[in-house]
Amino acid sequence: MKPRSPFITASLTLVACTLFLWMFFAAATLERTAETGGISAPAGQDARALAFEFAAAWRHGMAGNSPLYMPGFFAAAMALWFWSEGRRIPRLLVEGAILMTAASICAALLAPLAAQRILNTFIAQEGFSATQAESSGTWIAFIQGIYSLLTFGTFIIASRFAIRLRSLKPLLIPFALNVALAFLRPWTVADFTSHWMRQTLDGETVAVISLLLVPVIAGYMAWSELRPKHKRRGLPDLSEPPALAGGNKAESLP
């Protein structure tokens, strides 16, 4: 297997991180529309609470007819895993900050393109009425999205270090970040995983396929780290001396 091009790997990682953040930023436009009173609901229904619930589901691929649950998470996991290969921590921090900044800018520019579609899907589902969608979310929503990517990306990269070092210590960093995330983001991991499990038990196709992909992708990524280094990089095995051309010349000597 040929070694991966650093430029191609970095480019794909940028696209994956942009997708992750775009889903967060785009969903935040619905939240802001609800906060500004742009959605009208019948008496007795809380338009704001329902909009926030729908936005949380949409950014995780669990609303709006997404072909896969957690598409941004799947894409970011695979991209960051291979992007982090061979990089030392200082380089990871510098290049990671550049990637995060670039992805944030791209996602913010693309978010307005989905705002009206998300609003239309929501009001059609709930039977509400609404004015034009807000074109951007709040700064708090942006911070939540960026911090979510930072936390998830740290978990993926720390998992690779944990496998390499045969130690759970690298996972302490993402654990601490996740504790803080639970306070920063109202919709927690328990919320969307419980919804995912309910949908899976009900036999919902997208939920089942998405769940089956988790061990497949995780297993492949772990295997890519555990296999011998020369096979990972497409290099010859140097653990054994190369065979001499034309057979063993020592045996041909008189």
C-alpha cells in the first residue's frame, strides 16, 4: 500500500471537520429563529423547546431524513485518526488549531445555505408557522460546536495514543473535556444515544445501519494502528536481511 499524501489527508480532514461543524452551526439557525420569536405555535405548545430539541436531533443526523446517524462524527473520526498518524503532540496542536480555524470559517459560511431548509422541515413536522429563518446562530452555539469537535477529536487521537502506548492514561484528557461538555451543551451524550438505541430496537433502518458501522469502523481504525509499522506505511519489512539477487551467493563459492 502506498503512503498517504499529507496534503490529501489534511484536505479530507478539513472537509470532515467542516461537515461536523456545519451540522452544528446550521442547526443553531433554527434555535436562533425560535429565540427571536420567528416561530408561531398553537396555544399550549412551546415552540422554543421543540425547536431546540429538533435542532439537537438534526445536528446528529437524527432528523431531516439524514442517510446516516452522526455523519459528522463518523467522517471526523476516520479523518482525524489517519491525519494524526506519525505526528508528535506539538505538531498536532499547531496543525490542529489551523484545521479547526479553517473548518470553523468554512462551516460558518455554509451554514446559512441550510437554514431555510431546516426551518421548513421543522414547521412541516410540527404544524407550526414561521417567518424567514435566521441566517446564523448565536456565538454560544458556535462555541458549543467547536468545543464538541475539540472534545471528540481529542478522544479519537487519544485513543490512538492509548493503543500505541498500551495504556489508558491518554484517555484521561478527553474524559475531562467530556465532563465540561456536559455542562456546556444541554443535549448530552445520554440523550442522543438513548434515542439511537430506541430507534434501533424499533428496527429503524438508518439507526440499525449506523449502529453496525460503529464496531466496523472502530475495529478497522484499531487494526490500522496495531498492524506492523512497515505495513502501515507501505514500506518493506527490514526485520529480515534482504535476499541476495540470483540466490545465496555464499553457497556458490568453491
